[in-house]
Amino acid sequence: AGLVELLHRAAGDVASRDDLCGDHAGASARGAGMTGIAAGLAGFVALLALMAVRVPIGVAMLAVGISGYGLHTGMLPLLAFLKTSAFHQFSTYSLSVIPLFVLMGEFATRAGMSRALFRTAAAFLGHRKGGLAMASIGGCAAFGAICGSSLATAATMAQVALPEMKRHNYSGALSTGSLAAGGTLGILIPPSVILVLYALMAEQSIAKMFVAAMVPGVLAAVGYMIAVAVFVRRNPEDGPAGPQATWGEKLSALRETWTIIAIFALVVVGMYRGWFTPTEAAAIGAFGTGLLAVFHGGMRLEGLMACLRGMAGTTAMIFLILLGAETFNAFLMQTRTPLLIAQAITEAGLSPMLVLLAILLLYLLLGCVMDSMSMLLLTIPIFYPIVAGLDFGMSQEETLIWFGIIAVVVVEVGLITPPVGMNVFVINGMARDVPMIESFRGVLPFLISDVIRIGALIAFPAITLGLVRFLG
């Protein structure tokens, strides 16, 4: 009731201003513009209030979007919008890539890929101080290339790596911190559902987004390993060195992972080279990981049904958020909030870099209280037109690809930033003997690495765009 009253008052202000200023078109437009922004901001406040009382984000966006749209335009336009929007959105063929990539991740978990990847990384790095923590990060990076989900990557790798690090007397801070940070690589290293959603919303090539994310993803993994090296240099007892693996053991571990590398290469390279579409690439990846789950993971009919149920549940959650975001953003467009904000920024004469930094700071703050997918779906329709109109000395396509990768990286940082840090909570819940404060202390070196990486990506766009330009 309070939400409806607040939005009704904002919509009523528009009508009253138009009545008072009907003979003064310019003044009326300015008044309606201010009221439109006020109504849009009221919608944001109502959305955050619903989230604060633990209403699911998709339902919250639907409720605010429907209420705001109806009060702003009337019941008949609202019904006309609702009867077509869901069908128009979900009948899009390109969205079929999402359940296929989700199913690929489900099969990857069933195939035991996380264990093979961790063993391979540990064989090459385990003899170093902090080597198992570095192996966890390397395993997360490789598993993220198949899974595409941050929380799933963190939780799956933790099942394998936490017992090993505990057996080798690693500290709780280093073991949980490295896994929480390594898990964030799941949404950056392609194929990634978040990158797919950004590409669809910003009308960019999925293949180019995947290629643009490769170098930043590798830099993230290397930066995290350097953070581990610095951590154990200052606190050697937190990550003792393990035994040296023989070359026979290393080669044996590598043989277990060549199929994973082949699937990743086929999906990404084939999609970029035009051998098949993103949806076909996702289908091939899901089929390949499904075969691995059967022949290497021992998956049977019961496991297949569990994978399908997991895929259906995750896809339904994503699509509900997509529908909520579409409805909420339609309400914002009715109030002209995104256009008025973009116009205000343009007229303010702010430098493009200052605008970008302000957007990224807002992402970092939102990342402390919202999950990554909801945050991007909510804000991309507002921010990408603003960024597209800024001059960074690049084409509009390159600007949007560059911004998308930076936005995903900043969202990734929010997954390990206090006070929420979803990845930290997931890993700490699996390591019940480690206090939460220890886990947050363990992610601090990785947060420093993230800040340095974000600065480099902003200062040197070629890090993101170089491979796209080279392959283009």
C-alpha cells in the first residue's frame, strides 16, 4: 500500500504540473522531467525496501514495475504491455543459450571435473608455499571455463580443496579466502551466463564478449596467485609447502584434463570463428560434458534427472529475474528516468572517465547488498545508453564491450566484499570450524589484487580489446 501511494503521488505530480503549466511547454517539460526522475527514484527505493524484507528480487522487480507502470500510464496500457512482454521476451531464440550453458555446468559437476582440475594444479604447484591455495585458484579458473557460475564454482571446488588444505595445515583464512576469491572467476572466464545476459541486453556479440573476457580472466587468476605468494611470504605458517610431484604424476594428472580443455576450446573458438552459433556452441558443450559425466563421472539416469532438475530450477530463477527486470525497466522508461539522467550527465560537462568511475563505484556499493545477476539486469538498461554516448576514443561497439567486462569484474569484486560477500558466506558455511572474521581477513589480499586489476583495465583498454581486434 505504501508503495502504491508513493508512486501514485509521484504520478499525480506529473498531472498537476501539466495542468498548471499547460501554456508553458518548456517549463512543463522540465517539471515533468523532474517528476519522472522522482518517480523512478521512488521505484528504486521501493525495490530496495522489498529486498530488505527478503522478497525475491524477481518478484520485487515485478511488483514495483507493475505498480509503477500502471499508476503512470493507466490500467489499459499496463494490460496491453503485460499480455505481450513475457511472450516477446522468452520466445527469443538467443535466450536458449542460457539453459544449455547451465546444463553444461551441471554435467561438469557430475563428471568430477573439479577433482581432476585440482589434482592437476596441485601436481604442478603443491610443492610451493601456498601451493594448494594457488592450485585452488587455478582449478577454479579452469572449472569456471566450463561451469560459468561463481557460487557453483566456489562450492564445487571447496568440496575438493578444503579437506586437502586442512590436511596440510593451511590456515582457515588462506584456505577459505583463496576459494572465495577463486570462485569469482566463474562469472568472468567464458562461457559465462552473466556475459551472455550482458551481450543480449547491450545488443553485443556473445562471441566477442567471451573473447574480450579471456585476458582479464587470466590476469585475475595470475593476480590471485601473486596475492597468495605475498600472503605466505608474510605468514609462512599459513600455507606450508607440500611434497614435490614426479613428472610421471604430473603427466598422469594432465591426461585427466585434456578432454576439458578440448571442450572449452571447441566451444569458444568454434563460436568466434563462426563454425556454429552461441546456442549451438552451448549445445555442443553440454553434450560433451554430458558424455564425460557418463563415462568418467559414472552418471546414470538418476544423476541425469538431477542435472535436468537443477538446470530447470536455475533457468526458471534467471528467467523470473529477466521478466522482473523487463517490467521494472519498462516502468523506468515510462518515467523517462534513464533518458533524463543521461541528458543531465551530458549537460553537466563531466569527463567520460569521471562518469565511468561513478558508475563503477555504484556497482561496488550495490555488490555489497545484491547478487551479481540481479544487479546487472537492473542497471544495464540504464547505464549502457549513458556509456554508449561517452567518448573514450573508441567505437561504440568497443566501448560497450570494454564497459561490460569492467562491470562484470567490479560485480565479481562485490561477491567477496564485506558485509555480504556471497562467496565468502558459501565457503565459510562449508568450513564450519573457521570464524567468519577469518574468512573476510583471508580475502583482503585478493581485494587488493582486484583493485589493481580494475585500475589496469580502465587505464589500458587494449587489455580487454586487444584479442578482439587481433581475431577480428
